[in-house]
Amino acid sequence: MNSAGLLNKLNQACWLGFAILLPFGPIWSTWLILPLVILGIGIRIQSKQTISNQSSFPFPGLMIVFWLLTLASVLYSSNQTEALTKTIQKAAFLLFPILYFLNPSGILVHSKFRTYYIFSVCLSLLSCYLASFYEYLSLGDHHFYYSSFVRWMHPSYFSLHLLLASSILLYDLKTISLKTIPTKNQLFSFFIFLFIQIGLANTASKAGIIIDGILLIFFSYIVLKNARYGQFRFIILLVLAGFSLFFLSKTSLLEKTRFKSLLTYVKSGGEKADAGDSNRMRTQIYQASIEVAKENWLFGVGCGDVMDELENYYQRLNLRIPAERTYNPHNQFLQTTISNGILGLILLLTMFMGGFWAGIKYQSPVFLSFLFICFVHFMFESMLERQNGIYFFCFIYLLLLPSKSSTVSS
């Protein structure tokens, strides 16, 4: 094997390793970034040409501008230590696009990514079950709380991986025909899908469960659009989607309780909610965040001063619990506006809207599903304030971004 072939194999192995380690948290996968940079330089030197399958969309460049905007906000942040920490934390918005331009051959073949990524998601989910079962046996803990189910990341971030894996499996399962016997591979994929669905019932937030139901309907529409006997299959899958939503809402006692509390809160207009009710606190947090964003809409307060400004508002409005627990805006679009102003918000929305346009134009259902998963979670959580969310968004976005040279992205 020549040196170019060896470099390419090592390169693919590093990218696959990154995809495998990602569901276990960003700490381990970070160690692969330096080898990918070195391999990318080596491949560029040897090939001396641009790889043809690289997308020419401007979105990787927008990620770099987004990071530079965060860096610039350090200059007008009062708490510059915190601002520098946030800037370093979001360095993936700089590193991944550089890797994308430097090392485009490292963008995985999607079939390989699907196989290894789904395997990793299932392995991490199985590890969660085994750890919980061990606690049940050793500690006698008969109470299950979803917040302690995943040991290496917050459940909201873990559910991102479960939802993406479900989308990939749903896209593959659309080839199943009701008039023929499913193959062993199709049956295996179906049982893996059910396993991940049960994992979602134990980890996903209310938003995650709603997303899952919508994704089931979305892929049912794809079956209706592409299948010869689409109407009958669509009805069957729609029934399955409804059953899945019912199953997910009833399986997890915690989620059942949280949905009930949300319904009660909406019906009563918040009057029956106590001070510690999560729905009431979110409403208060959003109100305070919107006010801070309005006052600093042009440039923001700087990435280091977001929490300080919010705490001042919490105290001014006499919001005791949000002030004591130092809650962030719980909405990434508000968080970005407060931190970087209107330009930061425009850049973030452009990455989403442009991505949706590219996914629709070049027929990439999995990429569209990924964007939808992130967009809804961004509405209810500040997902880019932790490495788990940053790595997931940047890595998967650039991996699934369709190429202009192809009409269909798998």
C-alpha cells in the first residue's frame, strides 16, 4: 500500500473513531482532532488538488464567523475570564470548519457513518441500562429518575443522539415492503429502532418526545411519496406513529407527570403552579431573557456577561429560584442574542434556514431531520453552552451537509 492510501485509511479511521466516541461525550473524541489536522495536511500535500465531493455551501464559513463574533465579544465583556472560557469552549465552530476545508476526504461515507454511529449509540444506551441495573442491585435504589440515567452527559444532549439514530434507521426502514417478507437486516434494524425508542422514553425531554413523533410522521410522508402502494403504507405508519407517541408518553412515569403538569399549567394560566414548577420558572426565565435581549439587541452584552445580566434581572423582578440557581435563558436563540446581539442571531438562523433550503433542494431527509432536532431543542435549551451540544451540532452538520455535485444525499 502506498503512502497516500495509508493516509486515507488512517484518516477514515480517525473520522469513524470520532463518530463512535461522540455519543459517549466530547472529551474522548477531542483527542482525535490533532491527528485529523496532521492527516489533512499530509493528504493535501500529496494530492495537491481539491476533493470533488466537498460542498461549496458557505455554511462552514459562517461557523467560523460565528466563532470570531464570540471572540470579538471578549473585548466588551466585563467578565473577560468567563468570556475567554466561553470562546475556548466554542472553538469547535472554528476547528471543525477548518478540518472540513483542510480535510474534506475525511467526511465519511454515509453508509459507514450510519453503521458505526448507530452501533455506538446503542452501546452507550446499553451502558446506561447496565449502570442503572447495577445501582438497582448494589444500592437498592428502586426509584428511577431520568436525570441520573446517563452518566456522561445531560439527558437532553443524549437524546439528540438517540433522535438522530432513530432518523437514520427510519430512513433505512422505508424500504420495507408490506407485500414481501422483510430481510434479516431489515428486521434487525427494526429491533434496534425499538430499542432506541425505549431509550428515548427514559431520557428525552417533553420536546424530545414531541420531535420523535413528528419525525415518525415525516418519514411516513417519505414512504407515501416514494412507495408504489404508498397510501396504505402511510396509514399503517401513521397508526404506528400515534402508537409510538402514546407508548412514549405512558412508558416513562416522569414524562407522564411532566406532560400533565404542562397541561395543567396552560389551562390554569399559571395560577395553579407553585414557585418551583418548571413550567412557571421557564416562563419567568424567558420573560427576563427577552427583556435583556431587547436592551442589548445590537451588540449584546458579551459572552462573559450573560449570566451576570440575567441574575440582575432576576433580582430586579424578584425571581428568587432562577436567581439562586443561576438559570441560563434555556433558549439558544435568546442566549446568542444576549451574548452577541442581532448579528449572532442572524448567523445562527442562517445556518438553520440555509441548511433547510439545501436539504430540501438536494433531497437529504436525514440532514433535514438533524436540523429539525437541533432547531426544536434550541428553542427550549441553550444547547451550545456545553461541549456536548457544540460538538454534536458542528460535527453532524458538516458531515451531513449535502454536496452541490450530487442530487441526492444519502
